[in-house]
Amino acid sequence: MTINTGQPAHPRQAVAVNPTLLTAILCVCGIGVVSQLYIPIPLIGFISERYGVTGDQAALAGSLFGFPYAAAFLFFGPWSDQVGRRFVLVLGFSLLAISSLLVAFAPGFSTMLLARAVQGFCAASFSPVALAYVADATEAKARAMSVALLTTSLFLAGILGQVYASAMALHFGWEALFATTTVFYVAAALIIRFALPAITPSGGASSFRKIYAAIPGLLTQRRLLAVYLVSFLVLLGFVAFYSGLGPYLSQRFGVAPTEMIWVRAAGLPAMFAAIVVGRLLPRLGGPFFLMAGLIVAAIGFALAAVPGPLAWTVCASVVFVLGTSLMIPSMMFRINELAATGRGAAAALYTLTLFAGASVGVLIGQWAVPMGFTGFSLFMAVLYLAGLIGFRWLNGGREH
């Protein structure tokens, strides 16, 4: 769900690394990092109660993580080209451990929000660097599968983070959640430092100057803008849907917080469709799956808008997640097709729009309460269909 630069921008060094071990370590680490973006979704009520703030204010714990997280991709990717992948990963996890402790023990709401913003900036040190690390350290045959698994794990964090946050908050308190992630990040820093080799690309082809200089030209390419439009909508809708789903199920069906965990987990099987899509992309193309994903996700929202039993709403959530799964691997595939030059800058803009959308989604999800979940879901369905029209227009219609 983040930067995938395709072929490595630098000559890959010969390193002794087991691709299976490398992928396993980075997948687990990626889930632990990216889940921080989604952790506040089931915690809004707990944060409101802890600090005596409204739900809209509590939702800032997600947005003020997401915006620095999105923007910092433009920094950490090229910086790792200069100082080395492993150094940035170890430093990032060390800073994440410190910032997580600050969140856990923040004495006031403003302090907690500031700590979340710092946490978001530090978390951006993982995804672009980890994917570049895979590109540098593995052979072409193993690289494709490693990147696919790593990307899927980052997507899985969307639901796994919510499930873990719900369980921890219910049994130990939400402060304990951030304390446990501190332990995880310390362990991750140590494992990466001592289990993985140092990778320092030569040349500096993805320098800050080159990435930033390429951005204005990329923003004039209509087909790239079409992909960025979809990337903004994907996580906006995903985060907004789950932000609004919890209060709705609690009010309409009396779903207890312990039962909500299983409702959130119901979408997990649909996420593995991303792996199948990855295999079919070369044959059917990115635009096909991007448009199909927008349609399926819009159908999921439309189904959620229809009042029905709890099982109906859960099925609607699965349909929505399936649509999202169709789009996740397709966006970076399409960017790699379109950005033959300036690929690093194009990927950086992709992650910026992707996670900026997630940050906005936290706030939009709060509309579900005053609007009613039916009105909210219909609004989101229309928004996705408008995105489909915008994509087709910017992409120049149907491709052959």
C-alpha cells in the first residue's frame, strides 16, 4: 500500500540474504507500523472519555498521525538512498518506540495529539525504505513475490490494527496498547540491526533534488492524475467506512465492543484478493482493476445503505473490502507503467495522496453519526462513482 519503485534505481549490491527471512521480518514489521494509522478508529470512544473531548476531536488522533505520515514519504525514501536502508529502518523504529511511549503517557489531549503527529512522521521511515530494501537485496525472481507479500501485509494492517486495538483497549486500556507497541518497535529495531545486512545503494539516483524536480512535470500527466485520484479515494473510503461502522452497529444492533472485533475481522479474507489481482495485472491492466474496484466498493457502500439484519451489513463490508483489494495492487502497477522516468517521484506522490486520503477519512467517518449511516453510505457510494467518472475522463476513456 505504499512505495514500490519497481526495478531498483541503483546497482544492487551482492549481499547474502535469505529472501524468505527478509520478507517475513519486513511483513511483520510493516503490519506493526502501518496499523498505527488505523488504531484510533476503534479507540475514538476511549479517547473521548479519557480526555473529555468530542468524537470529532478524538478523531484528530488519526488525522494528525496521517498527514505527517503521508508527507514524510517524500523525505525518508531519498534519504535512505544516501545513508543506507538498514540505518533508516533502525532509526525509525527507535524513534517510533519513544513516540509511542509519549502517546501512552500523554498527560493532556494536546500533548497526545502532538505525540501522534511525531509518531506519524517517524512511521513513514518504514514503507518506502522497506520496499526499496527488498528491491536492492533480492534477485528479480524472488523480488516480485517479496514485494507482493509486503504490500499485502501493509493492507492487512488496516483490519488487523483495528482488531488488536479493540482487544487491547477492552482488556487492558488503550494506553497499554501504545505501551505494547513500544516493546514491538524496540524488538523490531534490534532484529533488523542484527539479522539483516546493511544495504547502501551507490550513485544517489533518487536524491532529494531529482525527486522534487520531477514532481511538477508529473502533475501535468492526466493519466497519472487519474491514478492519484483513485489513491486518494481508496483509503479515504476504507477509513471512513470503518470509522462510521462501529457507532452504527452499536446503536442499531446493540453490538458490544467485544463482538465488534469479529465484525471488523470479517473483511480479512477479501483482502487476499490483492494477491490474485497481482498475478492478473499484466494481462488485464491497471485501469481495468481500478475501475472494477471503484464499482465493487461503491456497491459495497450501496448495500450498507440498505437497512437489514446484522449479517447483511457484515456482507456489505466484505464486498467493500473486496473492491478495495482490487485497487490496492493496481495503483502502483499503473504508476510504474506511466512513469518510465521520475518513477521515484511518482511513487512518492502516490503514497502522499494515498495516506492523505486516509487522514481525511478519519474525519469523514464521523459524519456517519449525524447523517445517519444510510445517508453516509449513499454519499460515499456516489463519491466513488464520481471518482470512477473522473478516472475515465482523466485516463482518456477506455484503453485498448
